[in-house]
Amino acid sequence: MAMLFLVRHGQASFGAENYDCLSDVGRQQARWLGEYFRDRGVEFRRVLAGSLVRQQDTAAEILAGMGVATPDIGTHAGLNEYDGEALYRCFTDGADHRAHQNGDYRDYWRTFRAAFQAWTEDRLTDMPETWAAFGDRMRGALTHATEGAAREDALLVVSSGGAIGRAVADLLGAPTATAIELNLQFRNTAFCEIIVGRGTQRLLSFNNVPHLDVAGRREALTFA
């Protein structure tokens, strides 16, 4: 069976004007993950990331940590995250999400969770993408990533927390509430292992951070 490693991007720039760029911590997280794969002799037959900057840069840093001299990173927009800014604006009638993030972090996340729930129930009519369409494109992206995979192949896919949460919930046949929880629990540069074979995908492990769960790196465990 082939093994797909589904990775969340490194820490981005939460609260900044441009969220879609890795922080210095995010780059280091990805490098450490690459070193983890290298030390275990993992070689990826295929590397695929969404088109967002934080996803592409995470894939590049992982490969740099593995010592790959000429990285070959495919792009599939189906792996992109949902539009979190639009989600917040639709739910709050256009409120400034960055001011809320920087002013009351906990209340922001309470509001965001409620917005997410409303989206999954089709109560946010102005969202650029429905909850169903989000799931469809993520499933399509993973199908694309695994096409032609042979026995013993290792595949690397870099996406985002919400997209991964949706994909994992679908693999488990879990309810929408589970997808929300998985999204909010998923750590930066954590990975899932998904077994691929005979037209099926099966979850083997979830939210792994062995490259961070070591002495001197615990402070690098982040969720945004």
C-alpha cells in the first residue's frame, strides 16, 4: 500500500495584514519535519501543495530539510483553505477580523467557531464557496494526489487545517461537528498518515508532530 503524508502548513502570520506567509517559526517547523523524514529514509515519489504561499513554502522547506537539491512541487488549488476572512465577514456583517483577533483572542475564536457552524448549515449565503463544494474539491485533490501510486510509494501533500479536518472527517464518515473540531485541533506542520490502495484511502494516524515533541522544541507547537 502507498502512504500519503497529509501535512498542515507551518505557522503563518496570524493577526497580521497578510496571513498567507510563514513566520520564522513556521519555516523552522517545516525544516525540522523534513529532517525527520530524511532521518527515517523517507523519499517522496510525489509532492503536491495548494497554491497558497504558506502551503508552497512549507513544502519547499520540508524538502530543503530533507536535503532535496532540486525540489519538484506540484500545485493543486483543491488543497487550498476555505476563505476564513470571508467566513468571518459573512457571519459578523463585515466586522474587522484582525481587530478582533488582536483585541480579544478567545472571543474571536468563539465567534469564528459559531461562524464555521453556520457555514456548515448553509446559513451564510454570501460565502464564495459552500460547505459541500469545499468537501468535493478536497476529495478531488486527494484523488489527484494518489493517482497512479504504486505499492510502497510515499506521497507528500501540504494543505491547511480546515481542509485536512474536512478530509479526515469524510474518511471517517464523521459528522460535521467533528470536522470543525479537527480543524481547530490541528497543529502546524502536523501530519496525518493515509493508507492508499485499491481505490481506497484509510486513515492510519492523525495530528502527528514527532519532529516538535522533543526537548527544546515544545515552544514550537503552534495552532495558527
